[in-house]
Amino acid sequence: MTASEYVDEVVLPAVWAFQAAPTRANAYLACMVTHHVADHLAVRNRNHAECRKRIRDVAGIHADVVRDVCDATKHPKRPDSKGRHGEEVKYRLGDDVERPPSGFDDPTGQPLRFDDYGGRIVSYDDLDYDILDACMYVLKAARDAFKDELAHSEINNLHYSTPGLL
């Protein structure tokens, strides 16, 4: 399976499922498959760490959020390079909270975005991050950092209403 096929057949359906039904399970699955885009990009004679770094350089803290939700879903401590469980993951499974479509502080109840059905929020380094936004930032970063590998992917047709995101 190419990186483009992985994105189109695994990642985007998982992210769309999370967008349509922002459950905890869908959030965790979307993070797991989104985080592993770098692994599929590395198949073409690249170093996994270098692929992750290129995505992290563009996505910033959002890549860390996706990675930590992914890692916490699989195990409570991040494995070190030898597969042993080492450092604590910043995010603990179950610490995410539901975000209503209108956000937390909007008394009108109007959706934040035209495509918003609510979401999941994680607190990370004393700031709140929307998990769907974090996944989208990572996908955008992968698209921008690996244009050749993802040139024919549906990732190029993503539309998301967070201003400036896609």
C-alpha cells in the first residue's frame, strides 16, 4: 500500500468518521492512523524519524498532540528505542473532554464552523487543543512536506472550515 493509498483508504475515512461522530473512540482511532502517516511515507527509502520531523516542523504542537493521543491509546508509557516503556505520555487516556458544536463560551449556541458536530478537547501544556484540528494540521503538514508522494491523494481535496487550516 502506498502512502497515498493509506491516506485515502485508512486515514481520511477515520478522520471523516470522527468529524461526523466526535466520540472518544473515533478521536483515538483518527489520531492513531493520522500519526502513522509518517511511517507510510518512510517506506520510500526514508528514515521514519526524518519523516516525523518534517511533519512536526510544519504541524508544530498539533503533531505532538496527535502522537500523544495515539501513544496513550496503545500504552500508558511511551516506548523507548528498544521497545521498553520509558517516559510518561503527557496525555492520559480519558483526559479528553467533549466540546459542544458551539464551543464552550458561545451563549448563542451557534456552531463554531459550518461542518461542526462537536469535538474532543485535550489540555496539553496548559492549553486546550481540538483533536480534529490537530489531525487536520498533521494531514496538512504531511501534504505540504511530501507533495510528490501525496500528489494524487484525496488529501489535496480536503476542505475544513478552521480559517487558514487547509
